Amino acid sequence: MLKRWINRFHYLSFDVAIGVFIQALAIQKFTKFIFSQDYFILLSLTTLTIYWLDRLLDVRKIKEGQLYSEKHRFYKKNEKILWFICIVTMIFLGVKGLFFANQEVKKLGIIGGICVTFYLFIHHFFKGEPCLIFFKELMIALTYSLILWILPLLNQFYWINFLSFLCLFCNALLNLWIISVMDYELDCKLGVHSFAQYSQAIKAIQLGFWLTLMLILWLMTAEFCWGSIYLGMLLVHAILFWRREVFFHRIELELIFWMPIFYLIL
């Protein structure tokens, strides 16, 4: 029973939305840049909607006999209600973002909307194209990091903020690459080209770990406490990557982005 509810919590990406919310609170504390209430509301709901829409578009292209994962079966079973919720949420986000949010959030929403639309179109229209083997993970990690960091960076472009953005981007990219490796067999069954099918994927992840570590150590020389949060995220990524087989491995990978909560309570 507990496993089923945890899985549903994860399938609906509530763990991702909470992680984004915690990240935003931590960035606000670190940069002293005050995000508006509108930003926090729209950020969490937009994150959920993007994940729901991406998965709903995925299952529409999968035949009944190819539903190899529990997540696919969950979305296929609840497809109609999830489409309804998704459409209602998108309408709310559009009206709220365009007419009832401040100018900064409105501009961010437009930029983010363009990026997400571009990603969904390319990923789903050209799904399976070998030339796009790096596109999915790079685009998601970049969009995730920019939505959280672009307003503080535009407000005052400090090098330490940009370095923090890079550390978050690298952690997000490693997270997605590791998930790709874990989903290797599933992607092969679905006939979908993925990063893990690239022959040097493991070496690329290992190189990514070292590059991220160097950036984090540089950040720690300036802000030890803040940099330690990113170091903790990297270390947990490394542990989960080398363990590979874990009971709730996907959930544990998402919970890594809850780690800035320790910065909030210090």
C-alpha cells in the first residue's frame, strides 16, 4: 500500500514540484532576491503541467502492448482525467501569467513557455531521431536551471550567482543522464534513441562528475555553506549511479533536489 502511494506521488511528479519550490526558496535566501508570490505559484504548477503533458504525449504514441513501465500504465489508465486537469491548469496558468502577474514573472513565463513549446515539439515530433540523442536531457536541464536562476541573474549579474547556476545545471544534467542509463532497456523496447545508447555514455557521466566537482569546489571557496549543498547533491548522485539497483531509485534521484532545505534551516 505504501509503495503504491509513493509511486503515485512520484508518477504525478509532486516530488519534482516540491524540489523546484525548495530550490527557489534556497536561491532567494542565498541571493537576497525576493521572488513574488506569483512566481512560486506559477513555478510549481508549471512544473507539474510540463511533466504531465510530456508523459501524456508519450503514452499517446505507445501501443497498449508496449506499456512496459508502471508509469506508462498509470498515465494510460488515467489519461482522460489527466488531460482534463492538464488543460484546465494550462488555461489557469495562461490567464494568471499574462493578466494577473507582475512584469518580471510575465516575461519569465513567456520565455519559459517558448522554451517548453520548442522542447515538446522537437522531442515528440522528431522522437527517436538519432541526431537528437543529447537534446532531451540538455534542454530539460537548461530550462530547469534557467527558470530558477534567470531572475536573480538579470537583477544583478554576480559571478557567484552564475557559478551557482552552472552547478545546478550540471547536477540536473547528470541526474537526467543517470535516469537515461537506468531506463536503457525500456528505451530499447520502445525503440526510442536515448543518451544511454551512446557508446561512451558512462565515460561522459564520469567526466561530468569531475567537471561538476571542480565547479562546486570553486563555489565552496567563496561560499562554503552554499557550495556544500551542491556538493551533497553531487555525492548522492554518485552513490546512486554506482549502486544502480535501488528500490525507489527514480524517487531517490528526484529527492536529491530537496537537499537545499538544509540551507534553509541553517
